[in-house]
Amino acid sequence: MLRAAAALFAARGFHGVSIEDIGAAVGTSGPALYRHFTGKDALLAEMLLDISERLRATGAAVVTSADGPQEALDALLAGHVAFALGDPALITVHDRELDNVPEPARRAIRRLQRLYVEEWVTVLSELHPSCPQARLRAATHAVLGLLNSTPHSAGELPAEAMTALLHTMARAALSSAGS
């Protein structure tokens, strides 16, 4: 249901999609969705909370289980590249529709995103101990912006080539952050 709604929101915008459209996309009636969500804005909130929590949890898990900061960075990059190439609709929805999420959920989404970024900053701090954290945080945001640009660029290259390109470019950008 969330995936179908994400595809519709990405294609037509939050306000351009009705509950009936979402129901039809998942093979049910629109009103049946009210058994799961109080409304379209609650569905949007759940969609963005879910992906924000998954990214945060996955980021924390790969950092904790890595043998060192290089491996942790590569795992973070691989995970985010896979997300960006696998779920471009969620990136589009987040970019365009976060303001349509009710305030308490929007704060929770932003908090989860900050925690995710801090996983990256922690790893980068180990790789570049003399670099100010503010610079590493700015570099992380810039690289996530690069990776999250895939809704505009994915599809022009085969997935394997795009994965390698994004990983290489992001790693190079983060390496230069410590300079």
C-alpha cells in the first residue's frame, strides 16, 4: 500500500491523488484504506516515517557491525545507493511532500534523518579526526543530495554501472571533505 501510494504521489503529487486512486492501485476500495490509516496525510506520514526509520536502523547496524571506518563508509554508501536506485519514488515524495505531513510526524521524520546523518558523521570523524564535524556534516548532506538525485538520472545507465558510478563519486567527495 505504501509503495503504491509512493508511486502515485511521485507521479501526480500528494494533492493530485485521491484515496480512491490508492485503493484502486492496490486492488481495494478507497474507503478500505481507512482501516489502516486515518487519512491520506497519515498514509504519507507513515510512508516517510517508515523509510526514515529503515535508513536510520540500517545505517546504525552497518556502522556497528563493520570492522573499521572504511568498511563502515563503504557499507553506508552501498546501502544508500541501493535505496536511491531502488526507491526513487520515495525520494521524490520526500522532496516534494514533506510539508504535507502533520507536524508531529514531520518532527519525527527530521529527527530520524538527523540520526542517520550522524551515523555518517561518526564514521567520517574516524576517517578524518582533525576535520571539524560541521564540515563532515555538510559533506554528508552534499553526498546524500548527490545520491538522492537518482530520480532525475537513473535509467540512463544500467543499474550496475550507475551503482558503481554513484559509489565512486560519493566516496571521492567524502574523501575530499577531510582535506
